[in-house]
Amino acid sequence: MEQTVYFEDYQIGSSRTTSGRTITETDFVVHAGHTGDFFPHHMDAEFMKTTPFGQRIAHGTLVFSVGVGLTASIINPVAFSYGYDRLRFIKPVFIGDTIKTRTTISAKEDDPKRPDCGRVIERCEVINQHGDVVLAADHIYIVERRDKPGGASTDGAKT
Amino acid sequence: MEQTVYFEDYQIGSSRTTSGRTITETDFVVHAGHTGDFFPHHMDAEFMKTTPFGQRIAHGTLVFSVGVGLTASIINPVAFSYGYDRLRFIKPVFIGDTIKTRTTISAKEDDPKRPDCGRVIERCEVINQHGDVVLAADHIYIVERRDKPGGASTDGAKT
Amino acid sequence: MEQTVYFEDYQIGSSRTTSGRTITETDFVVHAGHTGDFFPHHMDAEFMKTTPFGQRIAHGTLVFSVGVGLTASIINPVAFSYGYDRLRFIKPVFIGDTIKTRTTISAKEDDPKRPDCGRVIERCEVINQHGDVVLAADHIYIVERRDKPGGASTDGAKT
Amino acid sequence: MEQTVYFEDYQIGSSRTTSGRTITETDFVVHAGHTGDFFPHHMDAEFMKTTPFGQRIAHGTLVFSVGVGLTASIINPVAFSYGYDRLRFIKPVFIGDTIKTRTTISAKEDDPKRPDCGRVIERCEVINQHGDVVLAADHIYIVERRDKPGGASTDGAKT
Amino acid sequence: MEQTVYFEDYQIGSSRTTSGRTITETDFVVHAGHTGDFFPHHMDAEFMKTTPFGQRIAHGTLVFSVGVGLTASIINPVAFSYGYDRLRFIKPVFIGDTIKTRTTISAKEDDPKRPDCGRVIERCEVINQHGDVVLAADHIYIVERRDKPGGASTDGAKT
Amino acid sequence: MEQTVYFEDYQIGSSRTTSGRTITETDFVVHAGHTGDFFPHHMDAEFMKTTPFGQRIAHGTLVFSVGVGLTASIINPVAFSYGYDRLRFIKPVFIGDTIKTRTTISAKEDDPKRPDCGRVIERCEVINQHGDVVLAADHIYIVERRDKPGGASTDGAKT
């Protein structure tokens, strides 16, 4: 689905939580095969028994990719992803954990290079079944302004 | 393979480049299926013909995950990944592009919470077959110091 | 996302079309591997050159599964899938075709076994980039009535 | 393998049962990734604990695709699949269930549009390890007649 | 399907050829992800342009696994696989090549350790669309004798 | 990574052991889907309960492919794989077993057809978490000699 939301329409503090997804052993194996990272932390149950974790832990990029993927439900055609700041791996994710992602609009800024756009910062928190935040990151979107500084509104200009 | 490298041993400016990997249509489909992100930007060739890109573009999380995965060759048992700063999606990656990752030690810092460790910042740049940087990020490692502030060296303590 | 829609609220003739998805060679290989159907119609390009199709054709179950999957965006907690009637494989789907699914509420019926529910028939048509219907089926949902025959409305009873 | 069977040769009541296949958590994850259907019924173990099922249930399209795939062992070059009628999802399939498919020739009909062919109805029943039918459907094949109404036998005409 | 064939019943020189399968880029990516072998020979199209091959070549283990898999159609319950001799990678397999496997019973031997069994050597040749043998190996089966040296026939003992 | 090792530099008896990898149910399902071998030995938990194994066992080609894949860490640009001798499936591998591969240089031979090269035999043993060898094979490499019989050293000739 598609929903046009202009820079002006983002409300700081507005938040939503995705549906949940259980992270399976399959996801570990798929992610290793997709990325080529077969480090024993993710793939060797015997080795991990000898560590404080006691079991395999998910790749950071797995939790990030799936956590971000959970939020991919509505397309905003006047926004694009610029990048992420402060991506942090806070707690391990184990096989069988169920994660959700909570996104919160945390800041809005001018975009120094694009006067017709602004930057929207969306705080992403990946949360497990115990309510613990396991990964956090600030997603930076570049979003068109409805009211362009030097001209007419673009409202309705999209088809 | 495993290679112990202490905080003191990281050299600012030292750099390495991974082997290359061609990003295939399969990687797009696998990443969509892994993350649940089936946005038409990645999955709908007809739609993308109508955009300035002209074709499907890789998920940002795909380029990040595979780009980081390319660096996963040697385990440093005295380091762990803390997170990433300034992750930026700089250029699109298309089906058939071949990427490599260049990593450069760019900074070393004290870790405010862990006196026995320091922070090593590794600049990661994912580069395509034209030499363009398509994604960049600063990887933050927490690395043990060989010489702990309040005590004996841990040299040789690892087995 | 979740949206409660009772039997009374389905409107015959209401229709929606999903976003598109390009069916790739990867989808053929994944579907063969998932189902165990490696018939040469789907897997042997040389053999298919000798047939009127001239190339590999998608499994019927692939087009059905992906076509139905494209509609899986909003959960209706008061409905469940009962089955399908008149599933027909109308035209072949080739590697590189892009499909969308158009769903239309085509009929509503009492459910003989469940007086508190009704049957909603949703016509599903999978359409390729040329506008041709390649697969059609009538999806039967069992949906709760807001006004139960022998009792109070359940409006608001769901949380 | 290939085996030519003409319309006249199908025997109503003849039946066969495939070998078995255990439906794994991997199949759930693969099917979600293949179809894009990540509904919590299939993917969120925590949510499903709160429902009468108590655990994740397989996608209907998974059981159908794998159940049909189990029957794909012998190619009949004078038959093709026309579609399915009365596809019904009868019981849930859980992770770890083992299914087989029993097919029975249940009817033979003239094909109104193709005098040289007839329709063969094959009843497909997917059965779990408890002997319960979990899915049923009537598969419709269009099959060439050996004795064409207006002409010579085609026996031996295929190579 | 299952078919009991005793040691005595194998005919030296008897041969069969499987159906074909086109080796796709997807198979390369899946095999790399399955095995962890991301060597540039298989994964880096740019690098391979600089070699005499001019393009990516399939993993030896891919051609072996798929070539052997093509033969897996009939289960012989009185035989098991002992191993392979003289496995040779004869020619490269490229993306888009279509392979078949020809198996020929090439020898029968006593089994020194199992008097009730014999060894059957099945020559496996994987052949591409040009008729070239790309991989060959001698598959060794241990097969029960119908007439056990020290006792009664087991004919009919299997159910 | 790349490391040039000439025929003269291989030391008979030198050995290394890879990191470990837990063989998961996912690997079974992926391998079946990759090769098309869905024999009940690997895929039907109910059937396997009735056998002496008591549970599903890994495909021989799975253990071989993953066991060999574990060794794929350093590229030797002056060597290529010629084939394998004496590949033996010694013990079953079950879901949840963790395997490593130990490689030992066991022999060096002249190559009758390539005077500038020699053959290096690397004994490969795949070992489970109990220390049992589950698969063994002799890998044959063709490796360039540093000192070519009829000419100058090639040392440094590679770029």
C-alpha cells in the first residue's frame, strides 16, 4: 500500500509497533548463507555452549534486517531512506525469540542540501518477547515538503 | 580462523579490501523473503522502468548485510561489535553489480564504561565495479586492551 | 496490520489490486526446491525450447501461492479462509513476467453450518504485465456476522 | 520419468499414496519468504500461544503446494493440469507433522471444448501422521483420448 | 517409489539417463550459501572476466550434488550408498547449462566384510547440453543378495 | 584471502582443522530442495522412527558439500581441484550434530600429464562432536611447481 505523507505531516512522538516474528534457526542459517558470515557465534552450537551465552546468537545484521523489514508495510512515495545513525546491538537474540519493531518519530530537521525536503528521524527499537530492546537505531528519511520554500504547493501533484 | 588483536595493536590508517561478490537477482529475492520487504523498488521490474532508476534496486539492508558479511573472515576473540554510526546509502546497487568492502581503521577511543577496553572505529566502504562507494558506515568495536589500566597484562591469558 | 470487517460490511463488487511482483528464475528454483516438483516444464530450458512454450513455465502452485501471498497485507481477525473453488490455470507465467492480484467481492452467502457467520466469496485474478489474467480462483472466507441471529451484537467485543 | 496414459486408460477408483514428508519450521519460513505472507498465524509463536491453536499453523498454500508436489513423480505427456475444484483447508498442519498425499481417480468427463480430450478428476487428499485429512481438492486434468472422435488412433504418435 | 532390486538382479551395462535440469545463477548462490564457499570463481563475475573461463563456474560440489540428486527417483530398500571412487571434475559448468546424469552398472564385486551382500558399481556421468561429460564418478552401493550364502532366500521377506 | 603455495611447499603430514558448524534441520531441507532428493531417509521423521536410525539422517552429498565448504577459506591461485578418491560415508549425521573438517596433506605425486605441476593429496575427514569421523575422502589438487622442469622459476610471475 502507498500513503503520501509530507514532511509537515510527521508528528514528533507518534509511534507504531509492528506485528511479531519468531526468529528461527532457519533465519540464522539463511542469514549466514546470504551474507557469508558463518562465524561460530551463529553457527556452532557446541562452541557456544562453552561461552557465557550458552547458545548461538543472531547476527547483528540479521536482527537489523529483519527488524527493519517488519516496518515495510506502507510506501511513502515522497520519502526515501538516507541512512541510519547510532545503530546499537544491545542484547543478544536467540533462536526462538520473537521480535517486534517499535518506531517513533523522534526529530525533524532541515535538510542542508535539499531545501524542498526535510529530514525525519524515526527511532527504531527492536523488542523481544520479554519487552527488552535488543537493537536500536535512528532511521533518517529525506521527505518532501508539501510547501516548497520557493514555490507552489505540490499537493496533488503526485498521481 | 582466529587471530587475537588487542586495542593497542590496531593501526589507524591500516586498510584491507575483501574479495568481490556479484549481487544477483537471487540475492534480491532471498533478501525480500528473509526480511519480508517486498517493496516494488526491489521486486517489480515493470514499476521500476517508470522511475529514474529504470530497474530494480537493492534493499539498503541487503547491501549492508552482504557488505559486512564480506569482511567476516577472521575472528578476533578479544573484540565484539558494538554498533554502527553514520550508515549511509550513497548510490543504488543494481542486479549484476559486483561489490567489495574496504575497511580502514579510522579512530581509536577510550571506552567510558569499560576501562579495560577501548573503542576501535573501522570505516566500512562498500564499493562497486566502477569504483564508486555505494554504502559507508563506521563500525564500532569494543576491544580488550593488552595492558589493563589497573593490573597485569592479559597477554597469553586467552587459549 | 489488523482491520476488523464483519460479514455485513463486505460490499459486493468492491475491488482492490495489489502491488506487482516480478516472477524470477529464482522463484522457479525456490518453488521446485520447496515442493519437490522438478518437472522439466519448470526446470529444463533445453527441453522447453522444443515445446510450443519455447521456455520454462511457472508451476501452477507457484503462481497460486505468490498470487495469494500478494494479497496478504491486512488481517481480518473475524474471518478465516475456508478454501477455494474454480482455481484455473489460464495462461503460462514465464520468467520475468510481473504479476499483480486483483480481488473482487463477488458473492455473499449464508453458512449452513455456522449461523453466526456468513460466506464471502472473493474472486482472485492474477494478472500479468500485459493485462492478461493468468490464474483465477474464488476464495471462500467464513466471516463473523456483526449481528448474530440469536443474540446481541458483538461489536466491540474484540480487543 | 515419463509414462503415457490416455483418457481411456484412467480407472475410476484407482488410488496411490505418496511417500511422506515432515513439514518443518524451515518450510514455514521458506513459504513465508517465497509468498510474502508473514501473517502471525505462521510466524509469531508468542501470538499463537494466545489462540486455540497454541502454536504456529502452516499456510494453506504451503500445504497445498507441498501436498501437490509430493505427487510429482511421473510425467504424463498427454495430460495437462486445468485447475482445481473444491480446495478445502480441513485441519491445521503444525511444525513437525508428517504429510502424505493420496490421489484417487474419482470421475471422467467429456471436455466440452476439446473433443479429442477428456477431463479426469483426481481427488487429492493430504493426510497427516494421525491419518486425518488436512486438505482436500479435486484436481482436473485434460487428457488426450487414444481414440480421437473423428480420426485415427494417436497411439505411437508421441515420441 | 520403492523397488526392491537384489545384487543378483543388477545387469552390468544396463544404463539410464535422468531428466534434465538447467543450472541457474540461483543454484550458484544457493550452493555458496549452503556450503559457505564464496570463492570468486563462483561468485564474482568481474573477476572471472579476467580468467580464461570468462565467467563464473559452478562449484564442483554443486555439480556433484545436483548430478547425484537427479538420480534420486526410486528407492531400493535392500541397497545403501557406501561411497564414491574416482570423482573427477572434467569440464566447467556455467550458468545456464543444462545437465543430465547417465548411470551405468559397470561392475559387481563381492563385499569382503558382508557375505550376504555384494558391491555394485554404478558409473555416474553428468552430461551437459552439448553432450560433454562434465563430471564422472563411480558410485559404490552395498546390495543384499537374494540368495544368502549360508541360508534361505530372503525373497518376499520385505514388506 | 589468497595465498600462493607451490607444489614444493606442501608438507606431508601438515594438518589443520576448520571451525565447526551445527547441521540443522534447515540444512536438510535446503539440501533436499537444492538437489531434488526428498528420499524419506532425509525428510520423513515418522518413517525414520521405524528404522534402526530412529531419526532422519543427512544426505551423503550434504555432509560432503558442507564438509568441503568448511575448508574454503584461503585461495591458492596456483592450485585447482582435480577430484576426489575414496569418498566414504562412514557414520550418519543427524540434525543437531556439529561437524568440523580436518585436512592433512597425505601424499605428493608427479602429474603424468602436466610436467610443470604435481598432485597433492589432501585427506579430508569430517568429524562430529563426539570425535567420530563421519565422512572421509582424498582430495586431489593439481598444483604448479615453483621450479618448472624445463625453465625458470615462476616465483613472482603471478600478480
